[in-house]
Amino acid sequence: MLVDWPLDRLRDYLPPRDEPTDFDDFWATTLNEARDAHWPARFEPYDAGLTTVEVYDVTFPGFAGQPVRGWFLLPRHTTGRLPCVVEYIGYGGGRGLPHEWLHWSAAGYAHLVMDTRGQGSNGSLVGDTPDPDPVGLPQTPGFMTRGIADPRHYYYRRVFTDGVRAVDAARAHPRVDPDRVVVAGGSQGGGITLAVAGLVEGLTAAMPNVPFLCHYRRATEITDAFPYGELVSYLKTHRDDVDQVFATLRYFDGINFAVRANAPTLFSVALMDNVCPPSTVFAAYNHYAADDKDITVWPYNGHEGGAGFQRTEQIRWLRKLLATRSR
């Protein structure tokens, strides 16, 4: 069943944004500090048993220079600099195993898959990156409320910074064309994609699928599904922290990154998605600043969205975009 407004209302939904006055300074300071802690990313050859793809085990400096793991895949028997897709992972998943990420290298792209710190134990994609938590205050089980009392210590400050530094690592690789870097991901990965698109200049494209981490206040008011349910559970207990929680989340709302994003974009949304309700996705899409933007609507799907069908849409859309830019 539909979980939100009809599509015609969603297409016009442009809610007011709640943005702190120091939003840009906060993120500029965060990223400058991370880059000051720079050390060279490591790309170590990895034998994954694959004959058509070169695989590298990646470690690069993320937030505060902390090591973040990933995979880097290259189509074998290619030369020169390739366009690169930097991909971020859905909630609870880690970088998994190389053979689980063959789609972009099969399409002819370099592909950097970023592990998500602290995650990767949800029964599917395994993770390898710890999250040194500097505060350790009480939280709801999961990641949504880790450090939420202060934006400086909030979990997604570290994750979004890792996402930016993943782009830096990809651009520095000798087989990557630094002027043709794309960011992509689904759900949590879509939210990270939006954050990076708003923080990094010169991206070729951004492809957020059914993005999470957008329009938090509305999300908590219209769905009790997790992970937004973690915020609700936390506030049921910490009744006097509502204002502080949403003051923190203003720094991490996909809507506030979307208005700063100028790379061409292809979103997706599912109208029966109770995990990332359609109005939260359209809020980010409608605020997205680039003129070159499109959204694929899956009317009878839940949080799985378009799945493989959306992957096909992305491959075709990106191929056309790159061909247009090469003329």
C-alpha cells in the first residue's frame, strides 16, 4: 500500500529547510582537519579469484586520519585513466567481498567501494572498519543516536567525512580520471551520496537510490520503521532531549546538502517504502540544486526500490551522460 502522499503532491513538495548558520563553517573545519591528518592511501593487490577484474584491498585516511577500508576494482586489460564510481553501502552493511561488487567494473568503470565504519555485522555484507567513538554516551542500539547530543561527536560526522575522503583517495589513484568521478549508493549509501555531493566540487554525477538520512523530523513523524525508529526509541526515553537531537541533525540532513549539490543526478524513490518514506526522498530531490536531475519512481515497491532494474537505469543514464560530456 502507499505509505505517503500521492505522486503529484510529492513532486511539488518543497519543505522549508532547517539549517544552522554555521553549517558551511562546520563542514569546512571538519574536512580541513581530516585532510590535515592525511597519509597516502594504500591499494594492495588482492587475489579474489577473478579473471576479468583486478582487485585491490584499500585502506585510506578518513575522519581524523582514521583508517577506512574498501575495495578498488578495475576492469582487467584496460589502460589509461578511467571514470570511477565511488559507492557507499546501505545501513548495517560493510564492504563485503569483491565478487559482490562486479557491476561497475563489468560496465567498464573503476569502482571504489567504501566500508562503513562500525557496520558490517547485519548478516549480509561483512565489514572491516572500526569506529573509534570519542564519547561513548548512551545510545539506542544501532548507529543513528551514537554521539547525537553534540554534532561534533555525532556518528555521521565521521561517516560523511569518510565519504569525502574516499573521493579524494579515488581521485589520487593513477588509473582514475579525477575529472570523471561519480558517487552512488542506496538507502544509507544514498544519504552519504547526497552529503558528498554537497561537500565536494567537480563531481561528474551523483546517484542516490531511495536515500536515507533526509528530512529527519518528518521521517520520525510518519514511520516507525527502523532505522528512523532508533531516533523515536531514543526520544521516548530521553524525553527532554528532543530539541538538542534535532539541533544536531540539522548538520546532517540530506536536504541541506542537496541545495549545495551541483553535479547531475539520478535519484530513485519507491512509493511503498516505509523505511525511507517518499516525501523525505522528494524533499531532497526537489531541493537538489543542479538543473540536470531526474528521479526514477517505482510505484509498487518498498525499500528495495528498483533493485537490479534501477542498476540498469543507472548504467544507461551514466553512459549517456559521459558520452555527452566527451563531445
